[in-house]
Amino acid sequence: MTYQRFEDLPVWQKAAALYEMAEDLLENHGFQATRGFRDQLDRAALSVSNNIAEGFERGTTNELLQFLYIARGSAGEVRSMLKLKLRRAHTGRWPQHLQSQVSDLISLAESCSRQLRGWAASLQDCEVKGQRHLNPKTRAENERKQHAEAMQRQLLRRLPADNPLRKDAEARGLI
């Protein structure tokens, strides 16, 4: 499937949800953190969706890859910051509902990271250099390849949930 707008990308939608969840956490009065920590968490969470959008709009595969890796790094930064906070939470300073909220946010950041890794891996050996470089021949070949990949994803989704091929595809963010 070819996406025309970054807003339609499943990974951008997850990244937007990541930012919304981070905002919810930061607005929770029970969440104790320094102003610097709060600002950095806010910026890192926002950076994931923004870098996906910027890379998507750039028009070349190399630039898209660069921004996907930056977005993935920001998702890692969110995870790191929250895992550090969880380490302190185990000392009994946080109510259980906050620990659960932080754990959910970490899981969502991990999901974004897996999807970004899968997308970047699929672009690594891509022969198409991006929209700026497409001509009728490369456009047709790219469409054929995307159709084949979509068919493969459909077949993988039809496999039972416990099938190793499906599990591997899910872990790599391919389905």
C-alpha cells in the first residue's frame, strides 16, 4: 500500500498516540519530575511523530531513512527516561496507577520503535531513491513490488496467531 499523506501511516498514528499519552502523564499532578525532565520528555515524545512527518515529506529515500532513525532514537529516549522514572517508582514513591500509565507509555514507545525499524529495514535496499527520482519505469516497478509486499502481508495476517512466520513478521513491524 502506498500512502499519500504521513497522517495515514500507521506508525505516525502510533507516534501521535505516544505524544498524547506523554502529555496525559505530564499533566498528571501525581507525576513528580523536574521541569527539565518534563520538557525533555515532552520534546522527545513529540519528536517521534514530527520526524516521521518530515522524512515522509522530504521526497528521497535517504532523507526518509535519516528521519526514521531520528524518530526511532526519540522513541528510545522516551523509553529510557520513563524506565529511569520506573526505577524510582519501585521505591514506593508512586501510586500504582501512575506505574501502569508509565508502563503503557513505554510499551507504545517500543511499538513505535519496532515499526520504524521494520520500515527502515524495508527501505535499506530499496532501488527507488524516492519520489523526486521516480520515472515511469521505476514507478511501475515500485508499484509492482509494493503490490507483492501487500499480498505477502495479507497472507501473513491470515496465518494463525501462533505461527512462527506471523510472529516474526509482527515482531519486525511488517504486519
